[in-house]
Amino acid sequence: MDRALVSLGQTKPHPLDLQQLRSDLSALWREEGKGVLRACHATLVLVVSPGEDPDPLIEDLVLTHPSRVLCIQPDPKLPPRDIVSWASCCCMKRSSGMLVCSETLRFVTGEGADERLPSIVRSLAVGGLPLVVICRETSPLHLSWIDAIREEADMIVGRSGGLELGEALELWRESTQARGTRVEDLTWDELRPWRSVIQSRFDRARDVSRLSALSEVTLEMGQRSSIAPAALLLAGWLGSRLQWTRPERLAPNRVRVKRSGGEILIEFQPGLVADTVRFGFEDGGEPMRWTSKELRTESPSGPLSRTLHRHAFNPVAVGAQKMALELAPKS
Amino acid sequence: MTRENPLRDPSEGLESAPPASIVIFGASGDLTRRKLIPALYNLAEDGLLSTSTSIIGFARRDWTDAGFRDAMRDAIAEFSRRQPLDENVFAGLAKGMRYIQGDFDQPDGYPKLAQLLQSIEKDRSDPGVRLFYFATPPASYEPIVKRLAEHRLADRAHPAVRVVVEKPFGHDLESAKHLNAVLAEVFEESQIFRIDHYLGKETVQNLLVFRLDNGFFEPLLNRAYVSHVQITVAEAEGIGTRAGYYENAGVSRDMLQNHLLQLLSMVCMEPPVQFEAKSVRDEKVKVLQAIRPFTVQEAMQHAVRGQYTSGIVEGNAVPGYLKEEGVAPGSTTETFLAVRFEVNTWRWASVPFFLRSGKRLPKRASEIDIVFKRPPYELFRQRTASRPAPNVLRLRIQPEERISLSFEAKAPGQAFHIEEVRMDFSYTTSFGRESPEAYERLLLDALHGDSTLFSREDEVRLSWRIVDSLIQAWAEAGTKPSLYPAGTWGPPEADQLPGREGRRWIAP
């Protein structure tokens, strides 16, 4: 069973002392005794928001990526520069009974403790394994401590869907650079169910020909009044695949583009009840509509798992991000 | 006039297969229930099947569409590696499931099949792939192919029309040639996918990556450094209810002709110029060409066959082969085979390859052991009582998929003890979730039209040439299989094969 997770326990939180942390970790292993393998996929540095419970994601993630996880979580209530840490081990049980154990080292950080983080990551990263920094709610490009370890990291994962539009655009600019440490956007993989459901519709003969009569695309996504980065990225994917050109901004949330033989009006709106994508056509036929309710559900770590397994720049994603940058407001 | 879907992008690799109509002949059988439908379900759960996938069951059983769907639902609930069944995923798959009752060799069902395929494909932006899967006894292959041609369901003009053929592919060289000729009347070779599910296993695929994408092992894999190679495919199970098939096949036809020789080809092949079907298969063929068929004398010297008697396997008493249901009294069918090959190429000349396979062995295990030569001078022999062990590169295929390398190390302490230690790579510790089933990979490849992991006509022909020579030699010599108690590693003569050369089998 994939989901047979066994906990080896957790040590007590204490002020940061890496030596103590390592002995705590060894103690957890000693207590378990034989029949345990140490996970060795990567060192994953997971940055989580204050108050967020990262355990469900970590437990799900280590099933696909048995790794050492360094989980970093700011806590404004801690005294400045303080870091509290503890260790835990979470194992998956294989059908043979063997346990594969992923170590999680948790660090709760007070304000101003950032400058201590690069040295912690360097010290605890497992030598010879890939080092991946994952930032789901804040921009990895705006954390100076991530910048300090950027050259040592093999991949930096941001999530445009959780960012302000300006930060998302920055992330895509970085992500489309084919040099230096790879920067990936998790939202690309979170949008896969959308791409899949829209793409499948046009496997039908009577529908594919309608793409040449597409005249309106409305993307109702996110709760904010500003354009949701996820909606912009999805529009970017459509535009890059359907070869839209010459975007012209009509209003902050409306863009007109050229397609072969006509024009398409793209509109971005908040998703009030559910996220929705609509296509209108100039052939007078029925519009098409997809909602988030009909999407395939994924495990919490499903999209992240795909991002981590990708070993090269994805030309389709890069094309979508470049088009999203063209469709985005310039200011 | 049809047009391709511009939103479907092949550069996203395995993101999803194209729209497809998968026709399973033998839809009420065990293979469909245990392997094919669970594999298709898992592909759907991974989002790797197009939502425009139709699965059309074709069999004699009196089922309706709904009855077929119910039976397949039960099959997934029982045999899928993912549990519990996801109702939404199944609903998506079931939407495209249809059933046609028909005899494989009677014309009745085929017009209905033609009509159904036409109506399904008409509704797609492009007709997509039409995949005929022969999950039937081999005797049905020929009548099905003929009926498909008669009803214009398959022809060589459409590369997206493909056929997947299960092993055994023929009973001997002549029958394999005949079957190839029957298929070649209707299909191009590029449309024929001869499946050997061993090639869909991760470790087998990884064998090429391991050899050819790492700089440090490939230079060592040759006669200068390798002492010998062992390939073991062991089964703890007996023949179950398959006596009808097994009595006529034996382990030589059931395992050597396909799995064992495929593994041998993968170990021995030269690097292909490209990683694509033709280049890879060209290199595999060269390996089979480099193995000489056995003379009677060579077969007596280099091959041992056995048949299990009663014994204890995994703690349970089991009957001997002759007591199994459906086995003829006095049957001489071999349930164990050990054989020594040489691959006569510049790289491998004079390196022995010991292959063995059998039923009712102590455990289920498949692995390839590449045993390296000892250093030319035993520097530490005077200082240690330990027996010097060769370095062994072990590629384990089942039950768990892993690669390990054993080497010598000084044990800690004042005494100069040298002990064998291992470096281990396990899919489990490095990649987490269990590997997909081999059938998932192979079905997906067939849908994508990638035949790299399938056997080509000449591979099949050459492997039968080798196996036939053994079987004919045994017949000419008039020998019978040696007996071995169930739960042991075959008859004692099998140990003498490597033993004569001062080597021994490595326990999996």
C-alpha cells in the first residue's frame, strides 16, 4: 500500500543546536533498529507560511520523493533571530515490510533569523544528492537567504498561483531563462488537470474545427479582483499552442489577440463560486465551458512530484510562460 | 477532412496517449482481468490516457456492455496496484467500454466490431490509434488476423492501426515463421507489437540507462574484466491451472525463448546509435546472431533440465509436477532449465553466460549477476583468512527492483579481516512510490507507437533457432529431465555447470 506510513517519532523542540539535532535524529534511528532504509532521493528545503500545517504535504511528498526534508517556517511570535528546531522521521512501509525513512528537520524562525538559514541548509543537506528549494506561498526570488544558496541548489520551485501578479511575472522571467539554477513554477503542474480537460474536448472532430472560430476566452479564476496568475498562465498555454499574436490591452483585465483569420477577446475575472473557463465562438454555435468541479483531483503532492521529476526545461511550459508575459499588464 | 488537435502536444512526452480504440480479444480471460484492465485504469488515474479512449471487449462470454463494465470494475478492485478504486477515474474509463460477443474464428462479431469502431472514430478529431490486443490462446491468433483483414478492420496502409501479440509467439521456429507470415499479410512489421512483459520492468529498461548513460561501468563490461554472467528467473509457483499450455511448452519455450534471451540481449548488446526502436533492436539481434545453436553433444554438456517432485516451498508442502492437475502420467516436460551460453562477439568471446529458470524453486526472484574477475595479484591473501570474493554487479528485477555492487572492504579492528560489503541502489529509497506495472509502460508505448521494448520478427526467429536446437538435441539423445525436490534450486547437475569451471550460482 502506497499510503502505509509509519512514524519513528519526533524529538522535543529546542533552540537551534545542530549537534543536538543530529544526535536526536540518530536516537530516532537507533530506537527503530533493523529493517529501515534511509531515503535518498534529494534534500528538499520546504518553505511554509506562518501557521500552515506542513505535515500532510510532507507525508504525501516523501511517498514519491523519499528525501531529507528541511522545513522552514517563520513565526512572528518568536524572539528576533531565534530558531527552534526538532526532528522527526516518517517512513513508508513497503510490501516486503521494509521501512524507507524520510527525515524531516523542522525549523521555526523568528524575525531576522534568515541570515542563519543558508549555513543550516549547507550543513544539513545530504552530500551528493540534489538540493531543491520549494517555496509555495512566497516568492523564492524575494528571500535573500535563498539567493545565498542559489548556486548550490539544483532547482528552485516557486508557485506563481500563490503570488501577487508582479511576483508571478518575475518568476516566469526567471523560469524562462535557460541558464543558471533552474527555476520552476509549480502552478504549471497544478494546471495540468485544466490543460487535460480542455485539450481532450478537442479530440472530437466536430469540436477541433471550431478552434478556428474561437472569438472569446473568459477565465474566471481566483478570488482577487486583479488577474490571477494561474489564469494568465493558462491563457498563455492556450495562446502559445494556438499561436495567438499581437496582444492589445483593452482594459486592465481584457486583452485582444490576433489568430489566423480573426481576433479573440480574452477576459480575466475572479471565480466567484468555482473557477471557470469559457470559450465563445463566432460560428454561432454553443459556447464551451469547464469548471474546477469537473477536474481530476490530485494528491497534495501530485503537481510538486511532477515538477521534481522533470529534469530539463519543459518547452511547452516555457512557451506558455512567455505568452503569459506578453498577455500580462505592462505596469 | 480531419484536423489534428493543436492543444495536444507530443513534446509533453508521456503526458497522455492519443485518442485510441483498444480492442481486447479474450476480454473475459485472466490476462485481461489481472493485467490489462488494471494497467489501463492506472494509466487513466495518472492522466496518461486520452479521455477519448474506448476499450472494446471481444469474447465468447454472454455479456452486455454493462456486464463487461461490472466485471472490469471488479477486476480493478481486485488487481490494481492502486487501492481503493477511484470511482471518478473508473467512470471516465467505463464511459468508453463496450462489449461484443463473438467467436474469434466465426464472422458474426466482426461486422459489429467494424460498425462500432467506425462510429467511435468518426466522432474524433482524428481517428486515433486502433489497437488490437490478442489476449487469447495462440491458436486464435491466425483466425483473428484473417477475420480482421476480411472485414477491413486492419491493413498495412494505416500506421495507427496496431496489433499487440502475447507470448508464446509460436511453438517452435517453424510455427513462429508461419505466425509471422500470417501477421505480415495484414500488418507491416512496424504495426506489430510482440509483447514480453519483462521488457516493461523498470530495472530492465534501466539496464540500458545504467550501462550507456554512466561513464564508469560500460568500459568494464567486456571479456577483459567480466568473469561470467548469471541470469536467474526463478518462480516459487507451480503450474497452477496451466497444465494444458505448460505440458506442451516447458520452461524452455515458456521462459528461455523470451524472457531469458531478452535479458541476455540487453546485457550483451552494443550501444545503439540512437535510442529508438530500430537501432536498439538491431543491436539485440546481433547478440542472438552471435549465439551458436547447440549440437547434441553441446546440449548434453552445457544444458541441464529438470522436473520438480514433491517438496516444501515457502513453508508449504506441494505436489510433484506429475501429480499436478492435467499433467500426463510420465510427462517429460521440463520445469527447470540451466544452460551455459557463449556470445561470440569481440566484447564477450569466451565469457560464459549461465542462465537458469524454473518452477517450484525456493523463491520468486529474477536477477542478473555480472561477476567481475579478481585482481591479477592477490595482495592481501597472506594477511587474511577470508575467502576472496569477486566484485558482483547485481541487477535485481523482481520481487523488488534494485541494483547493487559488492566489493571487498577491510573490517574495522586490529585484525586484517576483509569482508564483502554492498552498495545498494533501490528504486524504493530513491524514487518512492512503487514502479508502474510493466503492462502500463508497454500499453502506453504501443499507444504511442514506440516499439523499442517489443520483440521484432528476426529476434523471435533467432531465439527460436537457439531453443529449437536444445529441444531437438534432447529428443535425439532420448534423455529425460533430472528430478529435483520442489523448494530447491534445481537438480544437482545444474550446480556442475558453473562448478566445472570453479564457479557457483549466486543465490538470489
